[in-house]
Amino acid sequence: LALSIVGPMGELFSVTRRLQRGELGARVVPTGPPEVAEVGQAVNGLADRIGELLAAERERTADLSHQLRTPLTALRLDAEGLASPADRVRIANDVDRLEQVVSQVIQESRGSSRHLGTGDGRGSCDLGQVVRHRLAFWSILATGQGRQLTAELPGGTQPVGVSQGEVEVCLDALVNNVLAHTPGGASFSVQVVASSSRDWTLVVEDAGPGLPGNAVPVRGASGGSGTGLGLDIVRRTAEASGGHLSAGRSAEGGARIEVTFGPPPASY
């Protein structure tokens, strides 16, 4: 009898210590006498609830940060209309720093949420549908800058192994790079194309000066007025789904960014 209690209690103690250290995926395998097994089930239920609350809190933080992109972009457009070149540069630099912080909060919040609890936590969505909805916002800003935005989105569904929020973050980062780092009036396009039987690729091209060396800048060393943080977030999101990011030159001589997302989980 003693052995049937000591073993399960030892595992219970071990799991609770792991939870205390922040390993929220730790769970007890309920064994032993009914009373001990019931305690194990209660610990698992408590851990599940803690994970759900933390995930919800971090998602709310990411959503709030995401909403800040709209006024930040509007502020950038307002800054471009200032008469003083010095003021334009100063405010644009301030907006850049704010956008970096916002992007970091979004990525870290959603990244932490994906790794809470058990399983890989991968989300899924219809890539074309999310891009179509988000471009309704960006098309207004593009028109305000005298830019032509071309969207080529296929019919049907394009399921990918990332959440709607993550796709929105990636698209926002790519389009914001176009608006912030290419001359006003430069056109750009957004496409969703099939890259394999199961993967889909988001392609953003512009008619700007292009990336230095046609390569994705290393975070913190983009060689331009940005820091490469936005593209780094896009790259990590793509790789987490089993995809990748690549850069090249567009037909107009500007940048061409291809973001391939892996397929959704089998249960999608």
C-alpha cells in the first residue's frame, strides 16, 4: 500500500515543481489510490486553466498592439506632409521606434501563447481570405500616397498552418515596409500563390529601390532606415509553420518578398 502511494505522490510533487518553474506543459499521469489520482487530475485541471488564462491575456495584448498599427501608419503619412525636412525625419524615426516595439510585443505575445500547454499549439486559417480582408485597410493608405496596389488572390480556400492574427502581423509588416521605405507613388502588389500541393506563398513586390544585395536584412542591421525587425518576425512565423522566407528583385527593380507557410494541422 505504501509503495502505491509513494510513487504517485513523488510524480505529483515533481510535476508541481515543474509548474512552479513555469513549465506549463507539465502534467500528472493520475495513478495510485483513487484519492491520490483525484489530486493529480485536479493539478492537471489547474494547469490547464492557468494556461488558458495566460494565453487569453497574451492574445489580448497582441490584439491591442496590432490595433496600434493603424494610428502609427496614419501618423507616418501625416509626418510626410510636414514642411520641415528635419521634422519629417525626426517624427519618422520616432514612428519607426514605436513600430518596432509594437511588432516585438505582438510576436512575443503570440509566440508565448503558441507554446503554452500541451501540443504544438499551431493555428490555422484561410490565407487568401485574411489577406483580402486586410488589404481593404491598406488600399486606403496606398491611395493616400498615390500608389497603385494590385492584388492577385485565387478563388477557393488556401489553408495554412498559422493563425489569422499571425498572417495579419506578417502582411502588415511587409506592406508597412513598402509604404515606409519606398518613394511615395511607388506601386506594389500582393499575391497568394500555390508553392506546392499543400503550401501557399504570400508574395509582396514593389517598384522601389529594392533590398541591399536582394537579401533579407539581418535583424538590427538592415542597412537602411529600418532594423529588419519586421522581416525577422515574418521569417520566424513562416519557419514555425514549416515554411520559409526569401527575398529577391521584382520585375520593376524593387523588392520581392516571398513568405511560404506550411500546411495546417491534420485536424484543420
